Amino acid sequence: MTVLLDGKKLATTVRSKLKERTATLRAKGIIPRLVVIMVGDNSASAVYVRNKKRAATEVGIEAVDLHLPGTTSQDELLALIDQYNQDPKVHGILVQLPLPQQIDEKVVTQAISPLKDVDGFHPMNVGQLFMGTPQAFPCTPRGIMELLAAYDIEVAGKNVVIMGRSNIVGRPMAALMVNHDATVTITHSKTQNLAAITRQADILVVAIGRGEFVTKDFVKPGAVVVDVGMNHNAEGKLVGDVKRDDMLDHASYLTPVPGGVGPMTIAMLMQQTVEFAERS
Ligand SMILES: Nc1nc2c(c(=O)[nH]1)N[C@@H](CN(C=O)c1ccc(C(=O)N[C@@H](CCC(=O)O)C(=O)O)cc1)CN2
């Protein structure tokens, strides 16, 4: 039987623990504050930002939600980030990705103070993560580690194969897994004999942005499968990168889409904001 890793339920538990921590902070006169900046009108991003705001309010974080027009220039965005970098009342800043094409994601990522970088995307934080001395974590990989730990899924000594090399998921996921003593392989669009490699995985993390691409043929029986994908199929239904029906009674564990990794991403964002406020 395949066990579904219930990220929605675990995220609820995480948020309820965070409520106690924000209450302690507030009793000391510290209001945890998160600035969420979205540029343009990407409909998926709007949903994620709304969910972030809702989660923040629930746990006692004050969320400042800024929706800028799609025509915003890079300089305008950088000036805004600088303003919040200087503001001691703000503990976390994030810019929702993707950004419109006139704005360079790398420049924006580097503009956010590493001390307020709740997404863990700043090169300084990425470097610390890869050196095994993390100060901040990208939220999706951190959420995945929490989800595996909650189900007592050991990663030390395991063969972990990560499909996808993005800065948001694939690369930081590899660093986190190495930090937890896993043996890690990253695959990508140029990888040869892909299925032969993914079939070696004890734990397969899939973040490729291709709906239902991963079938039974890619997965060793009994493997743990983590699906980070978020795609809409021909009928408009939300599906992962993994063909769910193929995994049932084939994988030992599977993260569902929706309700697996996604809610944990937002819960980890809240956790990191609280951690930053506690450090202030
Ligand atoms: N600045 C950032 N931008 C982006 C990030 C990020 O971590 N930081 N990650 C993704 C989007 N993302 C968070 O921002 C995100 C995606 C999905 C979910 C989620 O909860 N998904 C639900 C389904 C939602 C739906 O119905 O559409 C689920 O899986 O259950 C949360 C966060 C890219 N940009």
C-alpha cells in the first residue's frame, strides 16, 4: 500500500506551533512582519500570495502585501526592497517569482538583505547552505525535509535522485539532502538514460514542471516519491509531475498534488519569518 504524505495536515500542525511563538514575541513587543511583493498579474502567483497572507494572519505574523503593476521597472522594485531592508520593523521580505521579463530575477534576489531573505535565495544564504552552515532555507526543500522526517523516512545513506536543477527546488534540495548524509544525483533536461538513473532512487524528488511525466517506468518499486509539480492537464485539473495512479501500490510513499509539498512551502515560509523575528 502506498502511503500519501499529508502536507496539508502537517502544515496545520506547524502553523499551530508557530502561533505560540508569535504570541511570545508579541508579549515582548516584537510583531513579526513579512513583506510580500508581487509584480504583475500571474494568476497562479496571486493564489500563492493570497495563501501566504492568510497563513501569516493565522499564525500572528503581520503581512504587508504589495501588488505592483506588470510595468514596474527593476529600479522601482529595487528602491522598494531597499526601503524594507532599512526598516527595523520588517523581519522578512520576499518577491514572488516569476517576475516580468524587464526585471532580472538574479538582481532582485541579491538586493534583498540576506538577514531578511525568508526565501533563502540570496547567494550568501545559498553559499551557507551548500557549506553545511545554513542561515536560511528555500522553503520548498525545507518543507520536503520536514515532511519526510514527520513520517520517519530516513535519508542518511539513501540514494536520492532529484529531477530538476532549479534554484528554487532542485539545487537547494540537493544541498539539504547532502547535509543530511544522503547520496545525491541531480538529473535535468540533458541527462541521458534518465529512467535508468531515476530507477536507482530510494527517494525520488521530481520538480521538472511537466505534467504527469514520471510514470512507473521511472520509479523503483518501494521508492519514496516526492512530487513538487503543479500543472494543469487538458481537462484543467491540477496534476503533479508524477502520474499518481501509476504510483499507487508501486511507491512506498507519495506526496499528493494538491495537499503534499505546496502547503509545506507556505508553512516553512511562516516558520522562517518567525525564526528571523526571534533573531532580531
Ligand atoms: N518567492 C517565491 N516564489 C515562488 C516560490 C517560492 O518559494 N518563493 N515557489 C513557487 C510558488 N509557491 C510559493 O511561492 C507555491 C506553490 C504552490 C503552493 C501550494 O500550496 N499549492 C497547493 C495547490 C494550490 C492550487 O490549488 O493551485 C498544493 O500543492 O496543495 C504553495 C506555494 C514559485 N514561486
